[in-house]
Amino acid sequence: MVVTIDNSWLKNEEAIKSQGVDPKMLEKMMPKDQRLKYLPIPAKYADPKTSPLVWEIEANRDSKDFDLND
């Protein structure tokens, strides 16, 4: 599977709300060291045509870490 990653909705509070998320409630639920903050990710990762990320889905494996160092 081609994987895409797009965190552009974290750029501002209105964009977060547009995703159906209450930023204040989310802040209360998350540990202080994991607060929401926008970190730029190269645009190529958001588009399935340009994303170099691939994940072969396997039984009993529901997550994978990707290195986005560019």
C-alpha cells in the first residue's frame, strides 16, 4: 500500500475544528509532552502519486513508523 501523510490541518485551530476535533478537549486528553503542534512535512508525502512510502500490510501488525527525513 502507498502511504500518505498530511498534517496540514494542524496549522491552525480553525483547521483542527474543521476535522471535527475540539482542540481544547484534545489538549486536556493528551500528555503535556505530546501536545498538538504543526511540524512541516514535505508535500510529496501528502500525495499518493509522489509519496515514496510503502507499507506491506501483515496480520497482527497495525502500525508502522516512517522516517520522513528529507
